[in-house]
Amino acid sequence: MAGNHNVTAWLLFGTIAISTIFPPQASLAFALDPTTSHARVEVQPAEAIEHYQQGLTAAAAGNFNLAITNFDRAIVLDARYFQAYIERGNVKDAVGDLSGAIADYTTAISIDPKFATAYYNRGTVSAKNGRHPEAIKDFKRAIALDPRYAPAYMNLGNELDDLGDSAGALQNYDRAISIDPKYALAYLNRGIAHERAGNRTQAIADLQFAANLFKAAGNLDRYNRALRMIANLRDRV
């Protein structure tokens, strides 16, 4: 079932790993999850921070091997460098090392079990790796920590739709859209879920709304794909 869903909805997850979550700091690595009011204040060795910053720069430039090398060095210098594990996991995800990415997110969670993004990123990679029960658990944990985490609702909806739970999927897409009314991927996937549930009119409406949002954002590739899906639905009449 999951394979069919991946073929139908080309863009299930959007941006899966949120890269550069934490801005580099000169001497203090500080991160705040404002939705949970859970602050992390830690002082890392200056050399570890330098390698972390170099890793961010390399990742942004697409030099993933160099990025991983620098994050490795930062972690050797500070084995509890939470941000470095998250960013290394993001890069490993980008290069297809899904098991390595999951391991890094898991380590980050062991250091700070209250940071929603770590669960979300691990959930998206678990879903890509076919570990759907783990993905569902992680998305639910991310939502529990951050009840306004729209991408977590959307990806939980994707997982439930794969399992044939159309009602549960639609409920989560609805929640994602209520949080972010311009969330194009949520409209796209809700449209697909409506189509699967036999709600053709609602499906077309959601797909058209998604297409409009993609066009407004200048994403013509996704805009054209949404239009093709609408055309296919109309051709079935």
C-alpha cells in the first residue's frame, strides 16, 4: 500500500530534514524551542563550534562529505553537541544514509528528549526507510511536544493514509491546514486522500488550491503536477 501512495503523491514529505535548525554562535550554543518553552543553554568548546559552523557552510554549499567530516570533528570534541548530531543526521538523510540519520537523531533525542524537531526528522526518515510504526510514533511525539507542528500532522496523515485510515489522514491534514492555511503540500495530500475516499469534488478543490499556492510560490514544477492530477480526475468522468 505504501508503494502506491508514494507513486500517487510524489511530494509526500516536502522538506524532510530541517537543515540549519540552529544558527552558529560565537561562543555559546543556545537553542530554544519556543513552542515548548524548553531552552537549551550549553557552552561548547570553541573548536567544536568552529567545526560545527564549517559543517553548516559545507552543507549549504552541497559539499556533504566535508559537512559530515566537520560534524564528526565537532562531536569528537563534544560528545553531547546536540546540534551537531541533528545537522549530521540531516546530511546523512540527504545522501541516502537513512540508518545513519536515524542513529544521529536518536542520539540527539537521548541528549534532549523534549525537542520536537528531532522526533519529526527521525519520523520522516523512518517513513522513507519503511519503518512506518516508528514513524507514526515519532510524529505523534513531535505533536505532543509541539501541538502546532504542521508538518508533523501532515506526515502523520500520510502514514495513516498508507494504512487505509482515510478518516484519520483527513483529520491530520485538516489540522495541518488549520495551523498553516498556505501549506500547499497539505492541500495536495488531502486532495489525494479525498480522492481515495471517493470524494471527487473535494479532491479537485484541494488539488486546485494546492496548485494555486505552488504557482504563487513560483514552484511551477509542482504547480504543473497538481494540474495534471486534476486533469486525470476529470478525465475519469
